[in-house]
Amino acid sequence: MKLRSSIPAIAIVICILVQNLASSAQTTCVPKEPGTKDKCPVCGMFVQKYARWWSEILFADGTCRFFDGPKDMFKFYLRPEKYGGSNKKKICKIYVRDYYSLDWLDAKDPFYVIESDIDGPMGRELVPLKSIEDAQEFKDDHHGTKVLRFKDVGWELVLRLSLGENM
């Protein structure tokens, strides 16, 4: 009889624990702003002064890597072992900032314009924009050559952008 009356209380405790775990997982995966000492693990530049270009990778353990632009973020994402990173499976979320609004965006959502006349802190950059309309307009206004999605960005592309080569 006692066990039967304890079941609702146990169920409530389990629900609260599950809810707390879910909310703590969500809070570790929200975008963060870099501090004055945060450096890009790819190029070594201090990141904070390049707010328009901030990109970041958040990991399930709550740690974060900041980048001075999407190009370096993609380099790290595509070859984490080369830059002191670890397994992609440990990634919680990847963020970039919309070029115009500076809103944080899930890095898999925006449209990226390449080879425009707008350079980032490290030269040629992938310019993230919220909508396809913004991306097309930016491409036309700034002489970009292509609009890409996250899945279209590969190692060869980021290396060529780093070298300033046209695609």
C-alpha cells in the first residue's frame, strides 16, 4: 500500500529532474559573447573587437570556442584535430551573426555569400545572412560570386578563401 501511494511522488520527482536536465542543456547551448582575452583557435587573433564577424562553437560540456569569422569557424569545424579541437559529436551548437542585424543565428540556417568586396578580419570571408533575399541583394551589391548553405562549405573552399583565390 505504501509503495502505491509513493508512485505519484516518485513520478513528480522524475519529471522535475528531467525538466532540470533539459533546461540546463539548453542554457549551455545559447550564444555567448567573447571576453577580451578570448582568441580564435585557428589564427590566434583576439576575437572581441570583431563583433560583426563573431562565430562560435559550443560544446556539450559547456565550453566554447570563439572565432573572428565564419571562415575560421568552418576551418575548425571541418578539421578540429588540426586546431586542438575534439570530436564533432561533442558539439552542442554552432552560431554565426547575421551581417546586417548582428543577430545570433544557428550556423546551419543562414545563407553565406562568398568572394564579395567585403573582407572580414582575416581577409576573404563567408558573409552570413538571415534570408535568401538578403543574401542575393548583398551578393549583387558587393560583387559576390555565390550564395552557399552550411552543407556546401568544404575544406577546399575555406582554404581557397584564406589564400584569397577566386573559386
